[in-house]
Amino acid sequence: MSDESNTLLSLYRTMVTVRKFETLAGELFAAGKIPGFIHLSIGQEGSSVGVCSILRPDDYLITTHRGHGHVIAKGGDLKRMVAELMGRKTGYCKGKGGSMHIADFSLGILGANGVVAGGFPIITGAGLSIKLRKTEQVAVCFFGDGASNRGPFHEALNMAAIWKLPILFVCENNCYASTTKTSYACSIIDIANRAKGYGIPGVSVDGNDVLAVRHAAAEAVGRARQGEGPTLLENKTYRRRGHFEGDPQRYRDQAEVVEWEQKNDPISRFTTILMKKKILTKDLEREIAAKIEADLKEAVEFAEQSEWPKPEEALEDLFVNP
Amino acid sequence: MSERIISCSAAIAEVLTEEMTRDERIFIIGEDLVYHGGIFGQFKGLPEKFPGRVIDTPISETCIVGAGLGAALTGMRPLVDMHFADFVTCAMDEIANQSAKIRYMFGGQVKVPLVIWAPDGAGLGAAAHHSQSLESWFVHTPGLKVVVPSEPADVKGLLTASLRDDDPIIFFQHKKLFAKMGPVPEGEYVIPLGKAAVKRQGKDVTILTYGSGYYLTIEAVKELAGLGIEAEVIDLRTLKPLDFKTIAESLKKTYRAVVVHEACLTGGFGAELVARISSELFDYLDAPVLRVATKDVPIPFSPPLEKFVLPSVEDIVKAVRQVTYC
Ligand SMILES: Cc1ncc(C[n+]2csc(CCOP(=O)(O)OP(=O)(O)O)c2C)c(N)n1
Ligand SMILES: [Mg+2]
């Protein structure tokens, strides 16, 4: 198989992994096995996978409360993720973080964030650090349409622009911020247009077209690595699940959800392309699904067999030198 | 006055209906208020009853509080919803530098009738960014009044008083208390700010508490009764202004005190209470005043960790036994 076919298949595999992980997380939550609350990215896999597919292992990434997909696409370990969601000692953060606070610093994942727009100032610092250390790394900040209405977004874009920091700001415009429609809360239709105010490139793409996302991200990352500064990329997509699992969703008509699911599913769309190119076959599709399901089953078993953290461990990890 | 059993949420909606009908200057502003009546359902029915006066905002805490303040300075009486108390950090300048100081800096020229509504507290597996109890930050900021109710009737009386007050108030209500049921007076019901309540009489020890600490305390009191210890329970209800008179009266009878709060220990409101008691009531003390609080770490996610760091009924019983030498 050609390199290109391998790349495309790898995109496909990761998208399906994210989808199946999120579906499983929803089931585990409904079964009472995940405490707290979780936010799923089903339907937004084109964005997470498209962007992360062009990142190097040493690139940085910051994500949000809806961050499982980004972590997986950057290479996150499924076992440690499930274990963290279930509050186990073997989880990424030893059970201290949970769904909204997963990080893997060894993979450049500087953390998910429970505070909307909490990532912008931090990514600015990561970008500055890359510049000071003179490496060719890039720092990516995922955020929602809602987050672009907070001050830190604007401060970060300006600062990244004046210093030409190697940052890719990725807005996942999924039409809603919790119960609030983006069309109500944002003064413009294309959030990418906000880039103009800071003199940096702003690009809106079909976020459910993984190849379009990948292409746009590649251009932006290329510029960043050349020292040409930040880009604001807007991936237009749709949040198909509730804001959080259990959300009664009184703010939208379910027909809208069904329409996106049936007509604009990023995985179905990509599957059609791959089938047409004969890169994917029904058999291979089944084989990939089976492998991912087995991996996830193993991850759940790992988590369920893992110990709970000991209560006193709550007092550890606060300081390096207590 | 007749009473019925309703939840804190119902009490809140009732007060707001009454007060918004009485005073057209009151409006509510914050995120996700209209479709779900607030994320805890606490404003249910209000968007329909008062069209245009329950205002959904973008996610812009700085401007949500700032807009509340600006409106308060120009003739309105806003209630600002912080969504989760944790997000006060995103509007800290507007709360601590602006709202708290404007009247004073400008020589008392203006009133600031602003209520900042902040659901706080842990116990829901919501982890470090959605679980904090931050009242002591604001007690430490002159110019703010700090209200922390526990029972539904207190919520009603104190919210009414807060909406009628002309100063900036930060109103913390524990997220777990929205669903709590209790007797609530019908019709107008005002609890003056700065008035604690002796919720249970006792002669052996005074337990000073507020907010969620109250519920732990009443559980502990039952166990203590089994040990023959009669605890007096004071629900402070407002931390600023503080009703020290009620505290002093109780301590002059019991000579012992334990403070219970969900905020973390160091620098918490308990420290202020212990300081006031030791400087003003030293001669009445038969034992050191102890504090029961959350351990000094961010709130962890995993249930066994979260449970361990939060104060427990056993912690209270133990502290009371220690000060009563029992
Ligand atoms: C500063 C802050 N304000 C409010 C919230 C509550 N909240 C969590 S997610 C969310 C909506 C976020 O919308 P968006 O940025 O579009 O991301 P999405 O959930 O759509 O992925 C809100 C209001 C928060 N966590 N932090
Ligand atoms: Mg959104």
C-alpha cells in the first residue's frame, strides 16, 4: 500500500477510535461507572484527528472539557484514559483529574481544562518558550466557539501575533456553547474572521471533512515552523451529544441532530471516500473496528481491575518540595 | 406565617418572582439561563414570566460581572449568575477591584446594588475546577458582603434581603443544596444580613458553621447526643457582616467552640472566627477552639480521594469530643 493510503487509513483508524472511545465513555457514564460529568466529542472527529495528524510527537497541545478526542489523536494511551475517567490510581492523573483534566506531558499534551478559555494564556507561554528555546515545535490550542467570546482568546491572539509565536489556534465551532447557540453568542458567522483584528491568517473549513482540516492545519503548522507566526483555524462542525451526558437539551430540536448524523457524519463521509479509492473495503472496515473494540475492551478491563487510589494519596503531588 | 416544604431551588424561584414583580429594576444576567432556567434549574419559570429580564450572555465572565456593576451604578439592581463559583476567578477584577471599591473610592457618591450569585462546593466528582468554596477570598476584600445560606428558608430570607440591599453581595450556595427540602414561609420573608441563627440549643459546646457545613453538623449533633453531649448549633448565614454577638452569647454559656466549614483549612473563615474568639472571649474559653475543614489541597476527582479531603461527620464528633474532654 502506498504511503498516502497508509496515512489515510491511519486517519480513519484514529477517527473510529475516538468515536468508539466516546461511545464507550457514554455507556460507562450511563452505567454509573464514571463519576462527575463528561463531555463527548462524537461528530467532531474530523477536527481532532485532522489537526493532530500533522503534529510531531514533541509538539504541544492544550485542550478543553471536550478533550478526549484530542488526547487520543495525539497518541494518548487508552488504558490510562479509561482508568482516569473511572477515577483509578492507574489513570493519567492518578484519579486526581478525571475527564476534564487529562494530561500527558510526555506526549506534549499540556492538559485539558475545566475553565472555558483556560488554555489560551498557557498556549501563549508554550509558544513563547518554543521561540526562546529556538526549536521547531508548534503549540496547538483547541477551544470551542464559546471560548472565543472570553477575553483570554483575544489577549492570546494579539500576543501570539506581535511575537509571531508558533501557535495554531483551533476553534471547534460546533454550533453551541452549552445551551446557547453560537449564532446568538457570537457577533459574526465565521469565528476565523476574528483573526483579522489581530493581523493573522484566519481560515474556516468544513470540520467534518478530515482531509480539509488536515490540509488547512498543515499549511498553518508549516508557517508556524518557519517562524511566520500564528493562525486561527475554525473547524465548522456540530455537537451531536448533549453538552454533558445527561443534558436534557431543551435548547434544540432533535431533528437537527439527526440531520447532522445522517447527512454530515465525518466518519461516514471519509468512509465513502476511502471505499471509492478502494483503500478501505468492507472486510478491512470490520477488521479495524474489531481491533479497536478489542483494545477498548482491554482498556476497560485494565481500569476495572485497577485499584482505587488510597485516600491519603489525596495529599500527594501538591508540591515538589512539601 | 404559614410554611410549606419546598426545595432551595423552589425558594429561589419564589423570591425572584416576588422581587422581580415588586421591583422592575431587578434583572438576572449570566450564561445558560433561559432554556434550562439556570444550570441547576434555580431560575425555572422566570424567563417566561419576565421576558427580557433574564438575559443569556456569551461566555464572558469579565463582562458579565462588569455589566452587572455598570447597570447597578446606573439605576438597575442586577443579579449576576456566576454559573459555578469557581469562575469568579475570571471576573476577579470586576468583583474585587471594581464592585467592592467603587463606592468607597468615590467618597460614597454611589450605591452598588449588585448580587453575585455563586453556586459552590464539592462532593459531586466535579474535580478541581468545579468544586471550590472560596468565601474567605471575599471576606478578605473590604466592600463586599458575603452570604452563605444553608436551609431553604434561609435562602429565601437572605436572597430577599440581598436583592433589597444597596451594597455588592456575593451569595454562595452549595450546589448540593439546590435539591434540599425544608419548611419555607409563604409570602414576604426577609432575614436581615448579619444575623446568625441558633438552630439548635445546647449547653456543652457551640458549633459555628454555615452552608454545607450545617448539614454535616446536624448529623454530628445526633451522634453527640448519644454520647450525652448537647451541642448548640449556630448557622452564621452571613460571614460579612458577621453576627459576633450571637456567637459571644453562646460561648458565654458553653465555653467551648468548634468551627465547621467546607472551605479548606488554612486561611479559611474558621481562622477569622478563632482569632476573634481568642481576642474577645479568651476569658470564657475552657478549651482551644478547633476547626473542621477541607484538607489543604485542590478538590481531587476520584470519589475516595474527594471523600477523604472533605470534612466528615466523624471529624466533627472527634473535634467536639476533644474540646469537651469526652
Ligand atoms: C470560564 C467558564 N465559564 C463557564 C463554564 C461552564 N461551561 C463549561 S463548557 C461551557 C460551554 C463551552 O462552549 P464551547 O467553548 O463552545 O465548547 P463546547 O462545549 O461546545 O465544546 C460552559 C459555559 C466554564 N467551564 N468556564
Ligand atoms: Mg461549542
